[in-house]
Amino acid sequence: MSRACFAGRGAGHGLLKSGWCLVVALSWLSVTAACCCQEPAFQPAAEQLAEAGQQLQSLQSELAGLRDRAELQTAQGRQLLADVQVYEKAAAWMLRFAEFPKASWVGQLQKVLAEGHRRAGRLSEGAPDWNLRVGTTIRGYVSAVDGSVQPYALTLPEGVDPVTAKRWPVHIVLHGRADQMNEVNFIDRMDGRGPGASKSERPRQWLQLDVYGRGNNAYRWSGETDVFEALADVRARFRVDENRVVLHGFSMGGAGAWHLGLHYPDQWCSVGAGAGFVDFYRYQKKDPVADRLPWTQHQTLGIYDAVDYALNAANVPVVTYGGELDPQLLASTTMQKLTGELQVPLQVLIGAGMGHEFDADSRRRFMEFHLEKSLVGRPQSGQRKKLRFSTRTLRYSRCDWLRVEEQQVCYQPATVEGEIDDMDTLRLTTQNAALLRLSREIAGTVVIDGSELELRGAAEGLLPDVWFQRQADGAWTVLGYQESRAISRNPDLRKRPGLQGPIDDAFMGSFLCVRGTGVPLHPAAGGWSERVLQQFREEFAKWFRGEVRVVSDQDLTEQMIAEHHLILFGDPGSNSVLARVLPMLHAQPVEWNAERIRVGQREWSAAEHGLVLIHPNPLNRAKYVVLNSGHTFHERDFRASNAWLFPRLGDAAVLRLSAEPENAESAVQWSGVFDSGWKLSTE
């Protein structure tokens, strides 16, 4: 298990109020041997570390002086402050984890600290000089997930001015996997680049957003959230043409483009996926029959595997590239075969004689594809006449005027296809969909699987969307105004978009860990939950580049309950919040006392087992509650491949208590998923 060398508060929440980073720098040489962190390839001199620590502490002092200034309390002021804080965070994390793979990285750290000081000085003078600078500059934003400051790179062409009415297209670029890359190295790679066009090219007329994505996770989980938070920050600073947002990437970035492009097909005017994997089994050279994962894991692979979302390429222009000699060409040919069978257009580029890189001609054609589609733009809201959409999870439930609000069977494909005819009628066919929302303005009438229903005038015309529910006999019915208001409040506590599991889903939004302060039912259970929490804190800091927020059960406030998913660590004896919510869970029967843990018809000894699960929080049904779990994948998975960052425990599991929480998979006694009513789907 990889452990953080220092347990003190990190820089992820903004300004550090102590000098722990100076201590890190001065004591690094003596603690490295005892620390469980991966040994660095290069060992900086003690005086270099001491100087870096002093510079960091000085930068933190400057930021502390800036933080409370009235002029920086505006939205723009907070953005500019984050643009400085991100340099402090980058340096602090590099020192915290001793990330010096090469001697040159010491120089990168020094440059980052120097630029942080320079920006702090300019901001103190009221003269920030980077906001409208042509070319590439580093920006920062504060993530809602954990309060951490995260970087991104923004490239501005000539003539960008947020005061003018002109709206600019955006190209979102997803980087490939770079195992040694951290925030400092990302900044060093990006900061100060020119606007990008050579003299032989026409001047660029778009903003380019290079996403950090919290490191190397193929833009999954909070890495996915990072893409949209960074884009939102760009939107807040500049005028963006929402119908001309391009998404593309190469290698791991190509995998991210497949993932985000097909899971959110209505967000982009075009998608470009270069040499990125599209499914777990093929990429890992595993036989989907002989090497099939345990049932719960196999079910939830469909959350991310792009092969399960190939139909969604019908809603967004997609170009894919692979080198002729690159094993990753398999991703392009796999998707080419699937889209061909579905009669969905896909442009495939193959670089003759190329390995895992672009050739110049393919790169040119790849970019011309995006420029052409950007000129047209994606269909504006309500203008899309034909739609073909599929999803395996309600996390990815919408495309333009359609929202799949409930599945009949969770984690199985739910498909909706149809178009609006010349008679102002929308005709849809569905599979595995139980509840739909449609924008009322798109058609006068809708026919769903043969059931003809009013659309534009339904529900008294008082709501922007109309709800349709599948009946037991397969026929569909339209809900009236009061019924629609009621079902939107989800009184029966059904799985809904954003509250559908699995456990790992809770860490895509703002979450707060709650540690128990009472006496555990069994000492072994108390020690186990503490180890799981500590492991989560360390792994999240290292691999998702943020600090896990933790409070005690006694310090939890109503405001915290309102704002965060709650991650409860302990048992009904040690954690008063857990004891309070457990009897209120919809997923009954679930029981946990000193003698036993009971889930459905299964029972385990409470002295030797612990319970983990995800469920809507009974104290705030708009948020999750999770018991005794951070991410269900661990360090070995981060180090192995991005393809391994899939859920391990579904919606609920019982684990044998272990002194080694990283071996959680081997300790699984049972795992399962809840159905659409948050009841066990299998017994």
C-alpha cells in the first residue's frame, strides 16, 4: 500500500496555515527510507529541498495575505486567486509525495514556485497580467468534489476579449497517460506555449482547454468531473459558443474521448478518439468467457466500456485514429465494426506504417474533421429530429430532449430510438426503460412502443418536461401535472439520475467522510474501518490529487448534510450517524448489531465482518450515504492500467475484516447491486 509520508493537512483545500511543507523539504531525506511511498528515481540535495520548502512557505504567506482582500471576494477575484493557488498546490503536492523522477524536475519545481511568487505579486498590485495573454497559460479552479485547487491550461488566440459579444468555439484536449506527470510537470509542459498556429496555417479561432484531469485516470470518476469543472471555469471567464465545443485526445486521452464523447453525446459538435481503449477485456487481452470477472464487477463494467455506448455515435460526429502497427488500432476497428452493424457513421483514419503516434497527414485530416464540424455546430436544443440513445446507467441518462429517468433492470442497456415525423409526431421505441422525460416543445404527440400520448399539451402545459411511465403490461402512460410534480420528488425512493450507484459514484460530487467517535461493537471492526478510511485518504491524495475532508460524527452539522454525500466510517456502536441512518434505509432488510450482519437472507458474524454499501441518504434524499468505503479499486489498479479503474463491489458488499484493506477483493464474502427500488436485485 502506498502511504502518504505526512499526515498533516495538504494544500488541496487552498491555503496552508502551517509550515508543514517546509518540514517536508527539510526532513525528506531522513523519512524516505521509512516511508511507503514509491522511491524516487532522483534524490535532490538537502539544500535544494530546504530552499524549495522555504519558497513554498513564503508563497503560502503571500497567499494568506491575499485571501481576505475585499477585491478578491468577487467571482473574478476568486478565479484570479485560484490561478495563484494552483502553483502553491502543485509545489506542495510534489514535495509531499517526493515526486522527483529526474534531476530536471527540481528545476521545474523552482520555476513553478517562481511563477507563483510572480503572480502573487502581480495580484497584490491589482495588475494580473495572464488573464488575456495570447498563447497558453495555466489557470486554476476550486473543485466542488473536495475543495482542492486543480489546474488546467488555456490557450487564447489573438483577439479574445470577454467584454465583446463574440462567442468562441472551444477545443477540449485530453492528454495521454504519463505516469510521472504531476501538477508541476503539467504546468512546465503547458505554460508559455504560443497560440499554436504556424505561419503556414490559418490563425486559430478557438479557445483550447488542455485538461489535467487529476492525473492519470482516463478521465474517470473525479477525473471526469474535472473535465466539466474546468470547462465551466472557462465559461465563467470567456464567452463560449456552446454549440461548438470539440472534444479530442490521444492514447489515454483517446480513451477519455471515447468515454466522454459517447456518454455525453449531446455536449459536443465533434469527438476525436486517437488510439484509446474502448473495453476492458480486449484491452487487457482477456477472454470475456474464460477470464470473466465476478458477476457484480462484470455488470458494472458497462458503466464505462465505450463498446456499450456505440449507438450514441449516431448523435455526434466521431472520428477515430490508429496507427497501422499500433495494437491500439483494435479500438478503432472494434468501434468501426459495432457502428457498422448499427448503421451509425464513423470516420476511421489509419496511419500507414505508424505505431502509437499520428502521422502528419492523418493529424491534418483529424483536425480538418473537427474544424468542419465546428463550422456547422451541434444541433441547438430541440432542433434534433432523430435520436438513437443507449445507456447502462442513469449516471449517463440524457441526450438533448430525452432523459431516461429509470431502468427496468439496472446496469443493463436501456435504449431509446426515434424521430419526429412531418405530422409533428415523435415516434419512439424503447428497451429496458421504465420512466422517460421528454421536452414538451419538440412535438405535439408522442408514440412510445405503440402507445399514442399527448406531449406538447400534456400536464396542463405547466412544466418544461413531460413524464411518461411504463405500466406492468408494457403500455405507456403520460403523467399529469400533479403526478409529474410528485414523481420528480421521488417519493418512493427509486434509482434516479445522480442517485443510482455504484459505491464509487459518490466520489464524483462533493463528499465528506464522517468518522465515528464512539465505542465499536467489536474492536476489530473499529480498527478495520479506521484503516479503510486512512487508505482512502492516502490513495485519493496520491492518485486523484485532492484531500479527503473528514469530520467526526459529533461535529456533523445540518449544513454539511445538505451539501455533501456522507461517507460514514465505523459501525452502529462507534458512529452515531451510521446508527441513525441504518434503520431508515429503503434497502431492507439490512441489519447490523453486535451479533450479526444481515443482508436479505444472508447472515455473517459481526465480530469478523464489515458492511459497505451506497444508498440515498435518509437525512437528505438528494445525496448519497456510503458505509465504510472509499473507491473500491486501489493502488495496484492505478499503477497497472486505467482500464482497471472500475467498480469492485457494486452497490453493497460484506467483507471479512482484515488488517490489509488493500486486499478488500479477496475479503469479499458477498457483493451485489440494488434494483431500481433500492432493493436487492438478486438473492
